[in-house]
Amino acid sequence: MNNDYVLVLKDLIKDFDDKRAVDNFSLRQKKGEILGLLGPNGAGKTTTIRMILNIIAPDSGYIEILGRRFSEKMKNRFGYLPEERGLYRKLKVSEVLSFFGELKGMRKHEIKKRGFKLLQKFALDNYLDKKVEELSKGMAQKLQFIITILHSPELLILDEPFAGLDPLNIELVKNIILEKKREGVTIIFSTHLMEYAEKIVDTVVMINKGRKVLDGSLSDIKSTYGTKFIKIKYEGDAGFVSLLDYVRSIEDYGREMEIELEDMAAKDRLLKALVGKLSLSSFQVTEPSLNNIFIRKANEGEQL
Ligand code: ATP
């Protein structure tokens, strides 16, 4: 038992038939921090989350949650947003709140008060008497998020919390995750959306083909990757950049590009090579983005 950590996973292994979905996976998560569980499709994120929550059993390994082995009694202390969203379509929004609130041991007046506040926050307060089937997909998703946090859990486990949301609602969910952190809640979430993960995580665990390929604080991870990166904003045909012999790799987004140099000493040569060929509105020495690190790590995995 270790009280500094809300979650301890040791050497988890899970096979589905002849496929190893999770391969010797370990992690420790400190109280009050946000951990981003990142990885490409099929990496093993959902399988790991389901093992944490005792929905499926690992073939081997050890799991400690909230300082002890999982038990039904602790269910009210965490909130889980599953990857497959599913609410009873015929129920009204108010009935959904009551159902899940009562399941988590909340009193009726508490459900009403907190539920309404949260509906307001998510701009769903006018839908209290509507049925789930009358909500749009994004609205239903917001409702699912609301019932995950309704009972004020101390640990939130969110499987792809941003999936299917528009940018405004992604921002809203992101801000609520940060607000929960300020309240002392510990949060684990999985995502592919690196730009959002980057803004909110304290620590990152990257998983590829069931194995952990990266683990640490965001700042440590970024500094390991050095500052050999230049970010440019440009107009024009930038196809030549990847061919320059002092350029190690590029991530091209059309009008923005992250360029990894072999050596930072080459930055002036790079600038000279770009000027005249491209119309540049920005040239900036930068840390690699999490997206760039993700792509590189996933590609390294491909080469294994
Ligand atoms: P995504 O980002 O696409 O949701 P993920 O990282 O959550 O992916 P998992 O859903 O954990 O990945 O899947 C990991 C691997 O385990 C995949 O190869 C998947 O096909 C396999 N898998 C997951 N669940 C099952 C199952 N119930 N039966 C058989 N194979 C499964």
C-alpha cells in the first residue's frame, strides 16, 4: 500500500487469443496530477483502463487503485467515462442524472442541485426534460461527461474524453478537467489529440503495441528531445526542406512546419535556405511538440 500514489500498475499482461494487447505495462500515478495515456489506435489504452477498473482481468500483473486492491466499495470514489458511450435513449436527461446519481449513493436533492449546475455549465439546462434520443451526439456525450463527475469523484478515468466534440466543447471539457485538478482530483485520460493533451497533462505515458514507450513529466520528456527544433509558418512549396542534409526530420502541416535539425548550429543555414524560396511569417526555435514526439515514437515502434 502506497499513499503517495493513486494508482500503481505492475507488469500487466493481457492477451486476447494469440494477440498480446498489453505487454508488461507498469505505471505509478501521483495524487492530484493529470496523466495523459497516449498511443496510436489499438495500442492497448482501453484494455489498460478496463483492467484498472476491474472490467476485465489481466492475465498477470498487479493493480492497486486508491491505495488498495480494487473493491466494489471504492466505486463511488472514482468516475469513469467509457470509450463506448451508451445512455438509455428513452430516459429523460433528469432521469439519467437521478439513475446514475443514486447508483453512486447521492441524495435526491444533491443530484438535483449539482446536476442542474453541471447542465448549466455544459449549456444543457434547457434539456432537463428531453429524452436522450432527442439530444445530438455531442450533447449526449456532454451528458455522459456530466454523469461521470456528478458525484464529485476523487479519481477520474476518462477514455477519449474529447472524441466527437466540437472545438468549443473540447475547450469546455479541457477547462473542467483543469478545474477538477485544482480541486485536488486525480485524472487519467486517454487521447490521440496531442495538442489538447499537451496543454493539460503533468505526466505522459505513451503506449505502443501494448508496451510503454515513454513515461515522465511533460517538461522532462520535451527536454530529452532537445531544442533542435524550428517551427516555421510559411507560404509556398516547402518540399525541398526535408532534402537539406542538416535536416533530420520534418512534420509538415501545410502552412506550418516543425523541422528537426541534426545540430542547432545549422539554424542560420536553414534560415538562409528558406528565405527567397518561401514566404515566411514566423521562424522560431522551439521544443518539439507532443505530436512530433508521438509520431516519432510510433514510427520507432514500426521499425522494431
Ligand atoms: P483505440 O485508440 O483505437 O481505441 P486502444 O489503444 O484503446 O485503441 P485497445 O482497445 O486497448 O486499444 O486494443 C488493443 C488491442 O487489443 C487491439 O489489437 C485490439 O484489437 C485488441 N482487443 C481489444 N479488446 C479486445 C477483445 N475484447 N477481444 C479481442 N481483441 C481485443
